[in-house]
Amino acid sequence: MAPLAASSVDSILVDLFLLLLAAKIGDELFKRIGQPAIVGEVLAGVVVGPAVLGWVEVSDTVEVFSELGAVFLLFWVGLETRLDDLRRVGRVAGSVGVLGVVFPFAGGVAVAAGYGESAGVVVFMGAALVATSVGITSAVLSELGLVRMPSGRTILGAAVVDDILAMLILGVAVGVASGSGADYTSLVVSTALAIGFVAFFALGGTRLAQRRPGFLKAPKFSESPLLPAVLLCLALAGVAAKIGLATIIGAFLAGMIVAETKEQYPIEEEVAPLYAFFSPFFFAFIGLQLEPDAYRDAETLSALVVVTVVAIVTKFIGAWLGARPLGGRNAAIVGVGMVPRGEVGIVIAGIALEEGAVSEQFFAIVVGMSILTTLLAPPALRALVARQS
């Protein structure tokens, strides 16, 4: 591979600088007015991106930094989570994950069918509404100190179920769009791999760490536990991606494994700089993808409003119903916490566009819905927690 030209490197560095600076300015402003910092970071991406100033363009390098931001965010959240905590809400989390998929999928299918769309668009719309961006909610839960509460643990557990089911639905959607039909054998194999991956590392990995809590210092190159911990995080994130799961699921599991060693090492203190540096790119990149020119006609805007309302209502109802055993307060927090679609909805829209199954208008609607749910959920979650505390 040819080396990058100096001008290309300079341009990349400037883009990263501007995006990080804008994100932290947004963070600072929103903290000062008592609002979730991540909303400020997402809006900062909108401001410096093509939507407003056009200073930073969507690029592969910025996307990589965004993905690393999501990975280290969920790794950080995993460090706050123990397997026993998830076990206590396992049944409820499963219900939230399933119902939080069924209701939005039905809503997305109904909306697309109501507009008279083709079978491919109908299934992709259902898939786009199914997705939940646990990274968005995790950041708010961490900020509010709710990661270890029943509602926080339920959301994290439900995210794993949600991701596996979303993977299945996306596989069906791609099969329908290609005209070849879904390859059900591949779907079954992928599902088995995903479940096996989660079970093996959630159960076996944490138990191994409990029995050998000094494993992070075992390698000769390990001057601190940080490097082995990061290697484990990136490895599980990569394996998760290879079998069709989100990278953040692997990162979250890695965090849970490393969490079992916290009595020996202050690992959170060492991971904190990585989390602080990379996560703003994740949030700002979501805002960066907004293209305002796509929303100039009334038809697209009205469809965006309909899809966003359906996305919010169906996800909230499904998650709330599943979380009712936790009580009304926690069920409402779970319902709101499952609403953000974030980068996951945008990825599904991009896949649909690449498959040639949908129009640019569909892509714009799903991207707009993903950004709106990302912006609306954190303030609602914070207000709900403040009112009920």
C-alpha cells in the first residue's frame, strides 16, 4: 500500500483536531446548562460537518476513530458490570430485548407498507427501527451513576439480545433485497456462533479471570495491566464483528472479564484516558453524517416525522412492557434508554443503500431518525431520573 501524501496526513490531523475540539466545546456548553454532554457532542458534529460549516467531512479515518470511541466506551461500561449483576436481571433483560425488537419491527414494516414500498424496503425499515445504540444510553447511564442500578443492568443485558435479533433481521433483509431470499442455514449458524461467543466469554471468561486475577500482569511485556486489557478488548471486538455482532458487544464482554481483576489493579484509572479521548469522536461522528439538503422537500420531512415517532413509541412500549417486573420507575428508564438508534440505524441504512434496495430518500429518513432519537433520548432520560429521584 502506497504511503499517504503529507498533505493527506495534514488534512486528516486537522479534521481530527477540529472534530475533537468541537465535541469538547459542545460537552462544556451542555454541562454548563445542565444537559447531557453527549447531546452537545453530537450537535458539535452537526455544526462542523457538512450540515452547517463544512469544516470536517465524513472519511474512513474519522470513522475508525468513531468506532474506537464506541469500543472503548463499552469497554469502560463493561468494567462497571459484573456477571452476577446481569444474572439478577437476566429474564427481564431477555424480555426487554425481545419485545424491544418485535414492536419496532412491526411498526417499521407497517409504516413502509403504508407508503406502498417494495418488500426489500419494508424489511429494511423494520430492521432500521429494531436497532438500539447502547453506546448512547451507556454514556448517559454512566454520567448519572446508573450503570449498576437494575435499570442500567437491564439495558446492557437487553442490548446483547437486541443485537443478536437485529443481526438475524438484517440477514433476512439483505436476502430479500438481493432477490435470492434469506440463507436460513447461514442465519442459524451465525446465530449459534453469536450465542456461543457471548456465553463463552460472559461465563467462561469471567470465571477464568476470577480464578487467575493476575493474568493481566502475566505477560513479560506487561509493565502495566493496560496493554493486555486493551489487546483483549480489541480482540473480542474484532471477533464479534467477524461473526456478525456489533464490535461494542465484544468490547463490553472484555470489560466484564477485566472487571474481575479490579481488586488487584486500578484498571479504570488506566483506561480512563482512552475513554476520554476516543468517545467524543463516536458521538460527534453521528452528527457529522447529517445531510440537510436531503430534507428540503415536504414529503421527506413528513415521512421523517412519522418514522421517528413510530421508532420512539414502539421501542419505548416494547422495552417498558418487558421491564415492568422492575417497577414503574425502572421500566420507564429502560423504555427511554432503549430508544436511541444512533450509529446502528445509520449503518443499516447504509447497507440498504449499498444493496440497491432503497432510495437516497429512505437513507436520509433513517439517518435523520437515528440522529433525532439520539438527541431526544438523553435529555428525556436525565429529566426522568431527576423527577423520580
